[in-house]
Amino acid sequence: MKLRLLAVALLFVGVVKAQQTDIENKVNALKQQIENLSYSFDQLTKGIEDVSWEQKMDDIAFVDKVRFSSLPSSQAKSKTSKGYNNPLTIYSYVFIPKSLDQNKKYPLMVLVHGGVHGNFGLSNIHIVKELVAQGYVVAAPEYRGSTGYGRKFQREIDYGGREIDDTKHTRDYMVKNYDFVDKNRVGVMGWSHGGMHALMNLFQFPESYAVGFAGVPVSDLIMRLGYMDDAYRKLFSADYHIGKEVHQNVKEYRKRSPAFNADKLKSPLLIHANTNDDDVLIEEVEHLISALKANNKKFDYKIYQDAPGGHHFDRIDNYESKEARLVVYKFLEKYLKPSAPFASVEAMTKAAYYPVK
């Protein structure tokens, strides 16, 4: 009797485990379907934004989106795989002022978006309008890891690695393909992770840029991953990315951090930070500033005290935010000589926020 009961119990346990396994498989399959749908949704959203860019900029700029090759993937692939070392194709937005005279030379601004997995979205609309109104040609790279281009491209992420080369390749593409771009008047600017791009491009390719601006820039990945949460850290330690946590490979994270590359600065640089930034903490930017000073580098910086907007304090539409951006534009103006620089916040507002007559 006991043996029969034991056999029945074992059979019951086996059936339950089989059911659990079947449920887990179905749940995992459903999760994968949802993940795939999220990539499709990102691509759809990006397509809508592309159309919106053209509509919103139609009065002052010609908008294009181009594709070109950069460095090969940084992901480990078998050398027997077909095309394993092919250059990776990336995208970039191009904004050309409609008032441009193709027989003249114009400054180029490489404007880099932020986010670990972000893209160049419409939140940049007023900044692009402000740059175009001053007479800049603008290029905005969608470097590897950007969203809106499918799962494979998003997983090409190489934070602080070959994505920095993608921004440089954007600069090179513009100089080589547009005769009206002045190769001696090229600037690079960005906020947050985009600010990190600006810094690393200045550090690694000093002869390619006349000036740079880094707003609230990611500056020290070792410090940053110490105060961010596990979900954020896993974006870096994922097997398709760096693959190791900071304590497992400190040198790799150090190599990707601007604060540990400060000795390479040769170009004019402006840094902005905000004491109430809850994304890139002020301590992180202070480390960068200290490192630049320790290397006797000449640069400009301003730390704003509890400016409204926190991490986005000089990118939002407050009057004070525009004042902060005007400081940036006046700094860039000294080195890039745009044809129509702003004289005031009021002039900047009319150019970017008022309807064109």
C-alpha cells in the first residue's frame, strides 16, 4: 500500500513539474514576444519622429538622414562567420540651413544624443533650431546602441568604446561629403552621455575639432556605477556589452571614463554642471574638473547652483535655461564664427520659438 502511495505521489510530482516547466517555457516565450514587440514599437516611433523632424524644421532647414560605415562591431564573433569584421553601418541626421549659400563655407556642429540606449529625439528640436538659425550645419549621429533600429543594432552598444568612433565618423562623413562644411570649424557638443561623447572625441581626436561643449557629462563610470542601481549596472555587464562588472575589470571602465583621459585635452572646452542633478551627480563632474586642473589643462566651466530642471536644467524652455544655452553659444561662437550669432536671449527665442513670417 505504501509503495502504491509513494508511486502515486512521485507520479503527481512529475506531472506538476512538467506542468511548471511547460508554464515557464510559455512565459519565457511570451516575454520574448513582448521584447520583440518593443523593438518593433521603437522602430515605428523612430519612423514617425523622422517625418516629424522634416515637418517641424521645414521652414528653416533641409533635413536628411544618411547611412555610412564606421568601425566593425566590438562584439566577439567567430572569425569563420561570414562578414565577421565588416564595418558597422550607422545613421545620422543632417540639418542644413535653407539660407545656406553653397559657394561659401559654414561651421559644422556635431550634436550627440544621450542615454545608454537613447536616440536623437524631438526633445532636441529647439536646440537644433537655435544652431541652424545661427548658421551652423548640424549632424546628429545615431551611434551603435541607439534605439529605433532593431534589436541587433541596439545590442551593438559599446559605451565609451567604438560608439565614440561613430561620432568621429559622423564628423568625417560631413567634411568629406559637403563642400560647404569648413573642416577647420567643426565643434562637438552634447549633454549627459552626449557630453561624454563630446569629451572623448576631444580627447581622442584633438585635430578634428575646433571646440567642444559638455553639459552635465558622464565623467567617471567607476563612480557612476557605484551610485546607480542594479538595473543600470546590468546594462554594462550584459554579455553583449562589456560583459563584466566594475570590480571584475576596473581598467576597462577606467579606459571608458573621461576623468581618466583628461591629460589628452588640447582643444577649447566648456563644461556645465548643476548641483541638484539627480542623474549625473555633481561629484562625478567635479572629478573631471579636478583631473583637468591636475593636468594643467586650460578649459572653461560653470557649476550652476540648484538650477530648476536638475539634469535637464539648460535644455528645457525656461528663460533661465535659454540664458544658460546662450552662454554656451557665445563660447562656441569664439571658435566657430557662425554667420548669424545671437545677441540676446530674445533674439534666440524669436529664432527658435516664433513662427517664421
